[in-house]
Amino acid sequence: MKHTLSLTGGLAAAMLATSTTLPAQSVATDPVGYTTVTCLPNSDTIVSVPFLNTTDSITSAVSGSATEDGTTATFTLNGITGLTTDQYATYYYVRFTGGTLDGNFYQITANGSDNVTIELNGDAATDISDTDTLKVYKFWTLGTLFPQATQDTIVESASNRLSARRTEVLIPDNSTEGVNRSAGSVHFLKSTGWADASDNGDSDNKLLWPDSYIIIRHPVAVSTSTTYTASGTVDTNSQIVIPLSTRTTGAQDNYVAVPRPVDVALNNLNLYESGAFVASTSSRLSGRRDELHIFDNTAGSLNKSASKIFYHDGTNWIDSSDKSTADTDTIKASEGIIIRKYQTLDGATHFWNNTPSY
């Protein structure tokens, strides 16, 4: 599989260890770049978008106190005025960069001229404090990640008929319980734009969450490889918080991605150290607790199983296939993973604080 990373900007020089000396002002420039992954024919390719979509982004802070109304909270943006009503609703999210909720992100459900309303996802408005810093970003959607006029990853379908279907994009289901779950939704591209396979309705605006992945499925009718390219602004914030669900009656699969545009070694994930990943009690299957599943995009197959499964023994990451230490094994940029959480007594959500390794 061809897997390419390219970055430009002040941070890029450090990440790629080049010898070029950049002007002093470039240090303050948000780095941008792209990654590429080869999508094999007659195969699933599991990919993520490790870059930010900074279209109409806002950098601000909370001014005053947040008010809670049911499952939402509303707060004023410091120094921001003149926003059009609901211009940031639905397709944008708030990412806190300081305060109690540092690293957490929340979908915007409404906005006024100087304020936003967010879906709290079980958190409380009291977690939001005056002067907490934040950024507002636009979600990637199928239409913005794969714009019909310029994209060359997705092979168009000739019509809605299943026999005319070519490339499909499967979006995982992170809202229901269990393991090895079916996709939450399936989409395909035709001459009039993106369509939802369940009802052929328009899905150009289907949201792609920053902490999850998608599956690009080339069926047998697609006979040649294509290239998936992700591009945008590098996330340089100190951390991102990824929620990991559990349940009380068995294991729970979390279909997630590391939102970093570089390969990350397992011992740099902060997954175990953050308390979000439970160590196994022994090397035996009966002693297995949380598992990390990764996939091989160089292996051409549909509905592929994990190529490697790792667990943590309290000291090191361990490859379950041969029980060898796997601390330096890596998760590739732009690829997705499954974190299979062991059952818990209370079904609580665990929170993975992931910090960049660059």
C-alpha cells in the first residue's frame, strides 16, 4: 500500500526533520498538509480524516456563564458579534482548547449573533467556565471530503440499482451496543451527488465525526486501485478527548481514529496511561480485558478482520498473536482502529485523552 504524508508550515519542518530554515514568522502559521492511502480493488479500505476543516473557523473564549436547557448549553463567545442566526448550526462543532472540557468537542445546534448552543452529550453546563478557550470547526462531510467535480477516490455508480453500484462508503455505527456491528449507514456517489443506500436520499451533507473512521468499499466491479487523499490543517491543540463506550452485558466495539496526520506508536497513544484502557490480567484469553484492533489496508478483502490485536499487561503493549512486546508498533496516519472495551459494572463511558506526538 502506498502511504504518503506531506505537510507544510512551521510544524511540518520539525515533524519531517528537514534541514531547511524557515522564516521566523512561519512558526506561528498553522501547518497544512495531506496524506494518501491506496484503496485496492475488491476490498475495504479503512481510513480517517486526520486534518481539520477550517472553513469559517472561529477562535474565541467563553464570556460569562453557560445556561443549560435540557441536553444543550448556550454561552456567549468573547469578542464575536454579527453572526447570522444558525449559520453554524448542525455542520459545525465547538472544540474546547482550555478549561475543564479541554479536548472535548460538541456539535453546535444553534447560534445567535454572539453565542452558540451545543449538544452536551451527557456533560453539564457547569463544566463550562468564563474564559475557557475554544475553537469552532466545520465537520467534514461526504460532499466536502469527496467533492464530485474534483475527487478521484470514489468510482461513481451509474444509477440507484444495486447492479449499477460501484464504490460505497460505509460509516460505522457508534450509537448501538455490541461487537462486530453492521455499518450505521452506506452511501454511494452518482452523477447527481451522494446518495444514502437506504432510501437513495441526498447525503452530500452526511457528517463525518473527527474521532471516527469510514470504510471505502470497492466491490468486485471496481477493477483498479484508487487513491484516498485527506488534506487540511494539522491539529496542534494539546489534546483531544475520545469517548469510549462500555456496556454491562458484554464487550463493546468503539470505531475510532487517531486524529493525527502521522504514524503513532502504541506507547505514544496515551490510551492506557489516560485510564481509558483496562489492562488484561494474564496472557490467556480468559484474562483478556480491553483490546486494540488494527487493520491492514495492503490486504485486499471485503469485511476484513483485524490484522493484529493488542492488549496491555499493565507495563507494555502485547501482540496477542505471539505475546511479544509491541510498544513500538504503529497506527498509520489516516487509518481507523477498533477499541473493544471489556464489560463494566456500570456501563460508564471512559475518556481517552490523546495528545500529539509532534
